[in-house]
Amino acid sequence: MATPKKKTSKIKVGDLAVELRLHIKELLAALKQLGVDVKTANSSIDEETAKIVTDLLRPKPKPAVQPASQLQPIPGAQPQPTALKPTGISIPDSDISVKELMDKIGVKSSDLIKELMRKGIMVTINQRIAAEVAKEVAANLGKEIAIKAARSEADVLPQGHKIERRALRPPIVTVMGHVDHGKTKLLDAIRSTKVADGEAGGITQHIGAYQVDVNGRKVTFLDTPGHAAFTALRARGAKVTDIVILVVAADDGVMPQTIEAINHAKAAGVPIIVAINKIDKPDANADRVKTQLSEHGLQPEDWGGQTVTMPVSAKQKTGINELLEMVLLTADLQELKADPHAVPLGVVVESRLDKGRGAVATVLIKNGTLKIGDVFSCGATYGKVRALLNYTGARLEKAGPSTPVEILGFLDVPTPGDMLQGMNSEKEARLLSEQKKALLSRAQHGRVVSLEDFSKQIKQGESQDLNLVIKADVQGSLDAILKSLADMKVGQIGIHVIHSGVGLINESDVMLATASKAILIGFNVGQEGAVANLAAAEGVEIRQYNIIYNLLDDAKLAMEGLLEPEYEEVITGHAEVRNLFSFSKIGKIAGCFVTDGKMTRGTGMRILREKKKIWEGKMESLKRFKEDVKSVEQNFECGIAIPGYTDFKVGDVIENFEVREKPRGK
């Protein structure tokens, strides 16, 4: 039997502000600075966080003036360096977990975390901190530790060569666009012209990503199936892409999937470079493409806007060098940096089970350097690096920031979007993966905001825009909906349409709604095959409408904070009373046979005699062979008892029902 979890007390931010005699804005600002995610006076924080924050922010009473000989140390003041106790403890010149540091210097976890918060570092006991920070925090707690130097750079680098702790890293690029506009041909053209000689012919496998050399610098390309995969990674919290190249055919112009790709890239906040492809065709019209781009918020740079547009021909391999140089320029403006010496961190791009090699995943290293033999945790699994392979199939000894590698050594197949993190030991990696496994259901399948949730947030004073993804049957309906929603505003709250289009609701729409915390609206449209299952798994609310006024009314009510859920009763099963049993401690038990559906403990029930209701209440006791059970299915026997009720008769019908939230807008 599982041990019940101890409930953590909560305290409202507004109440804490009153207690500390602080203005609510000051407390909110202080909490956010410490890394605590709070928005309003009604937001809650746990008791331990409140205690730590109180110790940090409560005004300290001014001490009375005393003779120098009687002065006592001020409670909570940082110890002076002269008071440090030599411990003989040393830590490596790398990161260390908070728990390891706590064990080494012998202090309480709350004291250590409180001291880290004083420095503006918000961490849990299992997270890692830099060695320099660990030494400083230990000193503040009166403990002296030494940092054991790793091999110096002089041992591994040529004389005179110096590495910056945070060095520039290669940009990570995703190519997106409408089908048949030349995405694959453009990637092939880049690969054939820019992969180093001798490597190009050796590409024997597809690992979902590869690197090219541009003027002595590397650029990483994610070879994903398109914007659906791009958004699926983002929906799971993995910001993988630095730059999006949007491919638009010069003869076709902007098409529905082009618009979808634009909206996905905009929602991710990623710079867009437009490659106007097929410029060699006789009916190519770059100016028409630029006009269409302007209509969707991408004003070309040569027309006074911010969007870079590059004419290319993937077929003739022209304009490829100029496009790649523009990628480097855009990357330079972002100053993309990483620390090659830090704990390795990466994102799973693709994963599969290989018959000969076991669980295999393509991982894009984001920070640090991953080496053969490194132990790692990755989502709900962990492992030890047995092999690192690059996009040519060549074996590597290590992989630095922005490098895509195929990794062998996973215990189980990870999920795309999972974060890989280097660990000190297999025990530590296993413990962390077990914790993540326990949280996986809540983290990945947590409910995305519904209209009712949004309405409650408005009531609580949390002002934000209502995010929507809208699909309609025809362009005329879509235009009417968008125009009506654009004019709708309540106070400071507006509506932000992340994406809109014509056609069936598809999986890409669901993933975009997940990533953007949006509500998915369908107007007179159906859904593609597995959309309902995916939406249920991802926690996306899909609302279907066939009357435009119902759609607009629901959106307005939600913005006003007035939308309340509607409920309906759903009959879940029937059982027939066939025997009666009496027990001195329990009373009368009805021996029943479930004729349809199922009986579920904790839900509503009523007793029907000759089709008339004679009792209604809650099914509190449900047994099967003397054992308490949660539910009993059709064609099985069960025992039902009602405390204080003895008027069962053979032939009575037990009706089981649930009260569920009613879908709106039907």
C-alpha cells in the first residue's frame, strides 16, 4: 500500500506581504528575482520557501549601542573570513550537487539553500552549482573548502592557446516551409557543397541532424520532418533551434503550410531567414513572394523591414553560400554562447530501439562536452555513453556544444525533447531518472489552460491574453471569426491568435496549442485520425462550434471572468440485487450482478424499485469476495452496502452515475 504523501502547507503572497509589512509589488519583484514563479497577490508559495524568504526580507531590528566589549554577533550575519573552520575538504574544479556539498560540510539543507537564495540562486537539493559558488557559500556558513584543480589547460592545449569559459557556439538551424517548395533539395545542396570533402560520400545513415563548414565555422542543421517535429520539441520545453530558414518557392509563393511554418517560428520567438527558392524558373516572381510575406508580418529587409530574404536555387546550387553567410551574421547578432567545460546538457532530437545496438538516440549537445564513459540522466531513463557517432557514422571521443551525435548506452528509449544531463555516478543518475519518471505523467500530460481555467485566472487578477489556434471549414468563415475576435477586448485583456487555417484539425495544430498554451477552436470542421488521442495525452482542449455567435460569446465571457463550466449526469452502469446478507458490524449488504457498464466506488448511485427512485446518494462501499475494490465490471458479482440503509430488496436495480463537465459549443 502506497504511503500517503504529506501535504505541504501553502501561504498566499498577499498574506506574506502583510506579515512582512512590504508593498505587494516589492514582494513580487523580490520573489521573481529569487526565481520563485509568482504573478499576483493570490499566488501561493510553500511553507519552506515562505520561511526562507521571510528570513531574507524581514526588516532586522537595529541593535542598541553597546560597549565594544559587550557586542555580540548579529544573528544571520555572514561569518568573517577569519572565523572559517578548516575542514580539510576539497571539491573538484567542476559542478557539485547541493546534496553533495551539504554532506561534505555537514550543514542542514535548509541553511544551505537559504544561503544560496541570498545570492539569488534558486535551486533544489538535487541540482548542481559551480565549484566557486560552493566555496563562497561554504565560507558564508563558516566552513573552509578547497577547490582541487583539474588538469590545467596547458596540459591539453598548445602553448599560447586560450579558451574562454563561455565560448561562441555554432548556430542550430531548422529548415521549414510548404511541401514541394524544395526543403529537402536545399538541405541536399547545402550538404553536398559544404560538408568537408571525404565526408560527403561517407554519409551512410540519417541521425536527424548534421554539421556543415562555412568559412571555417560550423553550422548545425536539424533535418526534422518539418514544423510538426519542431513544435513537438518546443512543446516539451526544449528550445532547440536558434534560426529558422523558411523556404518559399518563387513560382508558387506563400501557401497554407508556409503560413503555418511562419506561425510556428513566430510562436517560438526564433529569427526567420526566408530562402526564396526556384529562382531559376521562368515564372519565378520574387517581388510577389515578398508582398505575400509582408501580409503575414515578415517585411523584407530591402523593403525597409527586418526580415532577411535570399534568392536561391537548390537545383542549380546558386545563392547557397550567401544564404549560409547570412545565417552566420544572424547568429553573430544573437551572440550564441556555451561553456564547453560545464556539465554536459543536451536535447533528444530522435530516438529508436535498434535490434543490434539497443536504445539509440540522436542528441544535440547544448552545453558542456559529453565524452565516452560519461554517466547521464535523460528524462525517465539513464545510462552510460558506450559510443558517440556523428552524422557520417564516424566514432567520436567527445562532443561539444551544438554538436549532433548518436548516442549508444541508454537503458531505455528516451522521448524526443527529453533533456540529457551528465551525472557523477550511476546511482545518482538512477535516482534522478526515478524522480522524473514519477513526475512524467503530471509534467507531460498536465492540463493546458481551458476557457474555464482562463476565466478563473481573470477572476484572480492574472491579466494575460487568450491564446487561440483556429481551424475553419472555409476561408470566408475564418475571415469573419478573425475579424470579430480582433475587435474583441476586455480591459487590458485581448485575444492572440497563434495560428489559423482552413481544413481538418491535425496533430500539428495540437502540438502548437500545447507549446503555446492555447485553446484549439474548430468551426464546422472535423479532426484527422489520431488527433483526439493526442489532444487527450497532451492536455489540449478542443472546442467545436457550428454557430459563430456561440464561439464569440464563450471567448468574451472567458475574458470577462464569467465563464463557468456546465455539468451533465452520465449513467455509467446498472446492477441487479440478487441476494441479501446481514453482518453485525456492517449491516445489510446487497449481493449484486453488474448487468451493464460498471460500478465505481466514490461516484453517485441511486436505487430503483419498479423503475421508481427510492434512494440516492454516494456509493461508499463496494466489495468483491470480502475485498474492498474501486470498481467492478459488467458480468461480475459485487457487494454494495450503504451505512444506515437496510431497505434493500431482491430485484432492486442499482444505477451508478457520474457528474462530468459538459463539452461546450456543440
